[in-house]
Amino acid sequence: MLLEKVISIVAVSAALLNGSMDAALPDKNMDGTAFLVNRQHAISKNFVPVTRKVNGPGMSQTMRADAAAALEEMFAAAKEDGINLAIVSGYRSYSKQSSIYGRKKAENGQEAADRVSARPGTSEHQLGLAMDLAKKGSTQLNTAFGKTKEGQWVTANAHRFGFIVRYLEGYEDVTGYMYEPWHVRYVGKDHAEALFESALPMEWYMSDHKLQVYDYLIHQLTNEVLP
């Protein structure tokens, strides 16, 4: 009987981890919306998502369909509030990111380039889930955006549409990048709302999420197996 219970819990755990990847390990599921990308978690150079054009003011850019629809909804809500945002940069291929990083490195050196630009394979833009935003009529990407009414609106409202401001102020040692109030990342409404409420970087949030899953599995195993 004990062995049967152990086997049963192992089977449930395997199903959770493999069959419900987005619930158990969303940061490892590239097909989901919470796949974690940073300097330690790279994307294959061969990964190319299916994207579509985002309809909105600014530059012509593409994103994954779910992210594009959410961004269009966010732009419409912003406009109703008198906030006019513009599209600057969305999906980037591995090769395009390689060119951008190479140029930054040549201009400013590797250390400076690493603070402001992702090495190829470590950019969220390659997922097709990230977008750089600016005020309408501008393509400038700098920290001053966070102090504008547009930037403040994005910070306060992006989570309502499934986006987060990915690189928060004061967490450069965690994220690996300087504060970027213009860079939003689509993670879906549930994760976005939880991240907004926690005010934590995605790295810490995903670690806590996995700990909760493991704690649940251990709790289930203890309750089922122990007499």
C-alpha cells in the first residue's frame, strides 16, 4: 500500500511537471508567456517565434499574436486616459540582436555594452514578447521616460494587460541590466498582476513560484505517504 501511494504521488508530480509545464515551471516553457530570459538563461539561435504586426502609432514592429493583441488593448486604454504611446522596437531575430550588441560593444566596450544591451540569445525581444515604448512622436529610449506621464502610466497600468516593466530600478544586480522604464514584457495577466503586487524582478518571482510548487508536491507526498 505504501509503495502504491508513493508511485501515485510520483505519477501526479510527473504529470504536473511535464503535462502542465506552464503551471509548474513556466520559466522553462518557451511556448508559454513566462519563459525566463537573462544572461544565465539563453534562447537557441534557431528559435524563431510566429509573430504579426502590431497595429499602433510609431514604428512598424511585430510581436507574438497574444502579446500584440494585449499591447493594442493597452494602447487603446492609454489613449482613453489621454496617454499617447508609440511603438519603437519589438521582435528581434538572433542575428539582429547580434548586430546591435556588436555595435554597442565596438562603440563603448564590452562592460558598458553589457549594461544596456543583451548578448545574442539572451534578449527577450527574440521571444516576440517584449516591446520598447516611447512617447508618441519620439523614438528616444532613456530613463527619463519613467518620469513622464506616459512612463508613469505604463508603470501603473501595464499589468492590467499582461505586461510588466521588466528591468526595475534598483535591481540591476539581479536582472543584469540598468533600469529600463520603456521595456515592457508580456507574461500574461495572472503573472503580471502578481509581479506588480510583489514589486519584485521576474528572477525572484519565478524562483518563489517554483518553491511554492515544490512545497505543494512535498505537502502532497507527506499527506499521502505518511501514516
